[in-house]
Amino acid sequence: MSKIKIIPFGGVRENGKNMYAVEVNNQIFILDTGLKYPENELMGIDVVIPDWEYLRKHKDKIVGVFLTHGHADSIGALPYFLMDFNVPVFGSEMTIALAKLAVKKHKEVKKFNDFHVVDEATAIDFDDVTVSFFQTTHTIPETLGIVVGTDEGNIVYTGDFKFDQTATKGYQTDLARLAEVGSQGVLALLSDSAGAGITGASTREKDIGEYIKETFKYQDGRIIVASVASNIMRVQQIINAAVAVNRKLVLSGSDIEQIIDTAMNLGKLKLPKDLLISIKEADQLDPNQVVILETGKMGEPIKSLQQIANGDNPKIKLSDSDLVFVTTTPSYAQETEVQKTKDMIYRTGAEVKFISDDLNPSGHANQNDQQLMLNFMKPQYFIPIQGEYRLLDRHAQLAEEVGIPADHIFITNKGDVLDYKNGEFHIGEHIDVGNTMIDGTGIGDIGNIVLRDRRVLSEDGIFVVVATIDRKKKKIVARPQITSRGFVFVKTNRQLMKQSADLVEKVVQDNLDQKEFDWGHLKQDVREKLNRFLFDQTKRHPVILPVIMEINQHSKKKSKKAPESKGKKEKAGHIKKNSTVVVAADASTRRQMKIRATSSNGGQAGKMAT
């Protein structure tokens, strides 16, 4: 009997970041490597990818990555994954083309070229496992479901799917293949739950195309259309609508031109020769002759619309004759951002229209579609994936309605290990699986502590106190200086600043008077007492950075000194050129303190110490 484990590394109880590992005996098959866009509390984070520390310990077992489609929630983390694991990547022609674009943007893996194109007729043998595929309908062509064939039965991963009887070639679901996979015997089904809240029928893509065309037809001014760059079907509908109403098209977004070129080269997108123009050419035309397709950074348009509404986009300025037409369906996690974006656009005088207000344009299966997939597969065990908990739970209820026993349905969390033993699946050991956050070029170097500090800084500001001491003489040589940003308005809170300085002076002197002096204890003492005082006064908790500088005069050989002139006496706390300055500061303040700890003639006065 085969030893089988199924482990979700993302994509459960959240939107996006799809990644699942199927372990059969001594082989691990990775199904998708996606990312998700940060929610509001992840301040400054660009994207979030799965944590695969467990896989690093078992990297010799990984046989490959198998991709369902070319959206960021399935391929976005692939470049980062390949930095750690040099394994082959499998996907459809369109998916592999977009995966290559994503990988080439990262210098660490841009030379990686172990890609393999597969289709619904492909079957790959890996010793005692066979991996095959089936075509499904989604908003990007050549979307595939994945079948991991084992001696115990098939493990099926649907990826993103829906059923649309009007889907065109390249988007059609192979119903015969679904029936074939189901007849072979499905041990476990991992199925898309993102549309489990959709009770009615999803709008057919044919009708969505007509709706976009009608919207273009009856708009007199300029149209700014927001869409996800990799939603090839939606991009084609926008192109068709622009052609139908004799408008020219401007592309705006960091990824859209490359994606369109790739899709055209593969024959997946049709674009008339004279349709595209530059934004400068568009400015010379009447507004009713122009459509701007805005896809934003990394293909996500909502943030870019905010920049346009704020006037931060130097090329696109909104006016009261413009229509901002959002043809994407934002995730539930972005609801706050969506409403904020609407308000910002209305403030410019422009009109806003969301396609989701009138239609159900989702690329994910509704409740009927989900039950139809369950009936095709007739799985022994069912694992709902891709969605928040409430969606997974609703999908589980739908599965019970078609006859799957409740004890054969698993609503998993990241890191849960579904273990197949003695002919049954059960939840076994749990592995630690967190989030890896990408901030600029940093990969995983931002943790909960940094995010907490960012949150505190955004809410309560920062409070920096600087004091200079002479440890040998056990005295303070310069009264504490206080700097505050984002905490209180200093000019109207001078008394608070004075009381804070008095408190710091007392705390520092108390520490100097101790028999044993410790830099760490001094900083912590200042931080704790000042924190309590400020909270009592303001009910706020700013980030407190105590910076203590030490001044020690170097001993010199006796020499005759010229008498000091009146008025030339050194002020207390003045840092002489031959002084050694030791700064006790947190690592995060070292850069600022290098500026502060300078000699009287502008040179570096001493050394830094924490």
C-alpha cells in the first residue's frame, strides 16, 4: 500500500497563495506555487508567498512543480521557489510562457530553463505515480486540472475552474476527460472553493463581452478600464469592444505589454494592427476616441487606480467626463480598498462603474458548478481549497448534499498533514507553515515584530530621546534632547517634552549611581519608565528609542597649556575633537546617530556601540 500525504502550504482559509504538496512514498509533487497580495495590516509588504521550510528538509524528494494556469495566485511564487529548489516545472504552453516571464525578472533564477509544456493528452510516469491533466474553463486559456495517479486511486486538483457552455476554443472544459478521470476512481479531490458563496448562475463570458461593448458604446468621454493583466479573456473582450466602437487603445501597466506580446505570439490573443497608441497620441484625440487599459503593478489594478485618483500618475489625470470601468472582481480581502478607491475616484469628478455591480463575472465555479465537479469525480475524500474558511465550510456542505460523508471531508489549515494509512485519510502531524513576506528585495526578512513596529509607528509615532553622559564622573553632561514624529505636536506640548526630559535625566542618573553599570539595563529602564509616563499622559504607546552617548576625555602627557580666554570655556556636553563618543543605541537608530555623534569640526568623533 502506498504511503500518501497531502499538505497545503497556502490557499486554505485565505485568498490566493495556492500551493499544495502531494507526497507519494518517497516522491513529492508540488501543485502550484502562488502568491497573494497583502491585506491592510501588512504595512509596506509587496506580496506574500508560502513558507516552505518543511520542503527544504525534504528537497531530495521533490520531483517537480505542476502549474494549473498563469495567474499570480498559481505562479507568482515560482521564482522564489526556484531559488531554493532546482526542479523541473510543468504546465500548458500559455502557463509556461507566463511563468518564464515571471522568472526572468529575478536575476537569481533568470537563467533557469527546465520548463516542460504539457496538455490534456500528456501523461508523465514517475516510478509508481503517473501525472496527467484535464482542461478546464477559466479566464485565461489552457487552464489545466492535475491528476496524480497512485496505486490507491487518483488524487485530483482542479485548480481554478468553472463551467461555461459558450466558452471558445482554448477555454473549453473537456467533459469527457472529467468523466474518464472519475471512472478511474478518485481517492481525494482538492477543489476550488472561491465561488462557494455564489448561489445564482455565473454570467457567461459571451454575455460579459456584450456588456463591455454596450458600456463602451454609450460613454461619451474617455474610458479608463481596470483589469488584471493576466486575465487574457477579459483583455480580449476589451480589445473587441474598443474595435467595435472605433476607439483607440492605450496600454498602462508594468506587465501588460509583455503579456499581450506573449499571448499574441502563441495565438491566444487577437489585436488589430492600428489599435494601440501611446498616451501622448491619445492626448491629441477627442476623449470619446480613447480607451486606456490600466493593469497596474504586477497586474493588480486597484492600487494603480488610487494613484491616478490622487494625481500621482504623471501620464493619466482624471476629469469629470471620464468613466473608470473596473472589469476585475476584487477579492473579499480587498473590500475596504475597493470602497476607498471608489470614493477617491468620485472626488475627482469622474464616474465609476464596477462590472460586478451588474453581473457575476467570476472565473470561479458557483455552487452548481462545484457540485457538478463533485459528481464527475465521485471522490472517496474531499478537501475544499482556495478560499476563506466560510467558503471552505460552504463547499463542504455542498459536498455532503451530493452524498460525501461528513467524516470524509477535511477543512484543513496551512501545515495540516492529511495522512493515508490503513485505507483511510486522517489528519496526522502538523508542520509549522507561516507566511513569507516580500518587501522590496527582501525575502522573508520582515517578521511579526517589524510589522508590529510599523503598525505602532503608523498609529502612535516615534519618540527619540538622546542624552550624553560621563560614566567616569557619573554625571550627565548634556540635558536629554527629545525628538518626536507622529506622536504629538511639539509646539503645543512643551510641558510634556520638559517632563519627559526630566524623567529621563532622573532615570539615567539613577543608573549612573548604581555600583554596576549596564548599557542594556539603562536603555530598557529609560524605555519602560518613559513608556508608562507617556501612556499615563496621552494614552498612546509610541515607539521609544533611547540613545545614550558617552564622552570620555583621553589622558594626555602633562604639557603647558595656554591660559583660556574668557568666553572660551567649553560648554557642558560639548564633544571635543579628541573625545571618544560611545553611543548606546538600537540597531535601527545607528544611521541617525552617526550623524549626531560628530566632532566639533564636522568629522567623525568616535565609535558606535550598542
